Amino acid sequence: MKTRFIVIAVVLALILFGTPAVLTLAAGGYLSPEKTVYAVGAVQQTQYLDPYNNLILTGGALALSKNANLELEWDVSGEGISEDEVCGMILELKPDIVFESGTADYIRAPETAAALPDTKFLLFDGLSTADQVPDNVCLISYRSEESSFVAGYIAGMETLADTVGILIGEQNSETDRFYYGFKAGVEYAAKERGVQIGFLSACTHSYTDTSLGEKLADEMYDSGADIIYAAAGLAGNGAITAAEKYGLMYNVIGADTDQSYLSLDSVLCSAVKHIDQDVCDLLTLFCSKDGDSKELPKEIVRGYAADSSGDFFSGNGVGIVCGHMLTGMPILEDIAVLEHAIGKGYILHLPYSEESYQKWCSTSPASMELLKKLYADDSSETGVES
């Protein structure tokens, strides 16, 4: 017997003048042992897609490539869709799954989810807490401080000016993870090198103002920084533009997605969230025969460490993607060592807030020398070449 199966992904972005822009991905079809066919429609109200918010659609495409019995038909159209219309669509379609990405709750999850108790809502990177949403909402967040720590270490080891900077888009609990994780990584590198590294910061208070992002990056470069961690959405692209103006000695570390395509000569690496792979894994799970037997918890936190969420996902939640400038460089081994150490718990309590940063400053994390030994030992035990 064929079972009705619908997926809607609601991706949130902000366009100029603060106007909300929504992209919805609706997939409907029938689940059967022989064939699953999905008719997919996308409604878009924006002149462009933020690469971060596009990760859900990328995950849908990944699901297509990995599931021979899954067919996705793309149809992008529609403008002027409002928050009420999005919620109305969800209430009318009564989908099995709703995806949302972004720190603003555009689909009004608590009330919408309460009205559809049989629908599973998967909210990525939201600011809601588990006690604020119904039981059919699963909150999926990312320990961005972990990949930001590695990014900070890279910046601290690669800087020639011994001054680095960070550009954030807003000041909230999510961007604190980027800020304090990166700062701790820079300081860890400074200790390894036995030098003082200057630390600059700026906030655009916008995820879309690329001109302001460029201006603030200009100011940090003029103040002595030669590497900037751009964790400011589209506004962070301004830092890449600034780095290109200043020349090859000035670089950017991207955030959330691999941003090397924006400038091969300016982007050292990117600290990414694997939301696309996570969406693909979840779609694959729910399309599988045993999808109904897998009950998602109310809250999942993704990072380097393998935890209970490993039952649903095929890889780490965060990571570092290196640009061509780091190809063949010694720093690549250090990156592998740090990622391994964080995942195994050899480095604990990375800071994600001002309070946790103060506690971190009173600790003495394991040295890179010790971490390399542990990495080599673990690799030999598993038969993996380090």
C-alpha cells in the first residue's frame, strides 16, 4: 500500500531594507517499495539566495543523487509570499516534515506545530529552546565554536602580521559561538608559537550589507590585520572584496559554507556546517523502509564528536574546508589533529559565550605536541595512516 509523504523546507533569508525573503521547498509523493516520486516546488522572494540558507536545497539535491528511487522536479516561482501565507500553506498541506533554516522563526513553529501534531518540524540553527516548542519540533543546532576554534588556530598560525580579526553579522548567542571559539583558537596558536597576536573585531548588525562588511574589513586591514574570519552571512562577502583589493597578503576565512569559490586567492579556508548533508541524511532516512521506526529526539546538537545523533547522520556536523592556498601546507596536519582531538574529547569545554570564555582562560588545554601523539596512537589502533 502506498503511503502519502510530503516534505516542505522553509528557508529564511533577509534581503535589503530588512524585507524578509522566504524560499519554500515542497516535496510530495508516494512511498512504496518499488518507487518514490517527489514533485518539488520552490517559492522564492529574493534577488539571490544566501549560500547558507541554500544548504537545505543543496541537501535535497544530495538526496536525489544518493537515492535511485527518489525523483525531484524543481520549479522555482512566486514572489511576495508573507509569513502568514507560509504558515497557511503548511496548515493546508499538512506535510509529514517541515524544515526551516535560520535564527528567526519565520514559520512560527510553536503555534504551527501545535496545530499539526502529526507533522515533524526540523528547525536548524534556531534560537528557540526545547521548552518553548511542542514535542513534534526537533531543534538541530551546531557547535560552531568547535570549527571556529580550528579556524582561529589556522589564522593564528598563518598570520604574518601577528594580527587577525573577526567580522560578525549580529550579536547573539549563535554568533557568540563563532566569536569566542575563534578567539580561543587564535590564543591557542599564539601560545604554540610563543608570540602575542592582536585581535580585532567588528559587527555589521546585518547579514546582507556587503558594503558595510567591506568598509569594516578595510578598517581592520588598515589597523594591521591580515586575516579576517567573516561570520556575517552575505555581509561577510564584503571582507572578501576588501581582501582582494589589498592583495595576496590579505586573507579571509569563510563561515557556514565553503566560500572559496568567491575568491580562490583570498579565502584560506571555511569553517562549515554540514546542514546540506544532514538534510540529505534525514530525507534518506524518512524515505527508507525503517524511517517510521526512527524517533528523532527533541533536540540534537551537532559538532565533531560522535554522539547519539550518529544514528541519523553519516558524518560530523561541522568541519574545515581548505582553499588551494593551504594545499600541501604543514597546517593541514594540525587541522586534522585538532578536529580529531575535539571529536575525541581531548580538548574540552571550548568557549561559546563570554562566561564560558572566562572559564576557558583559566584552563590549560593539551599542547599540540601531545595532541599529535594521541592522534598518531589512535590512528595506529584503527589502522588509519596519520
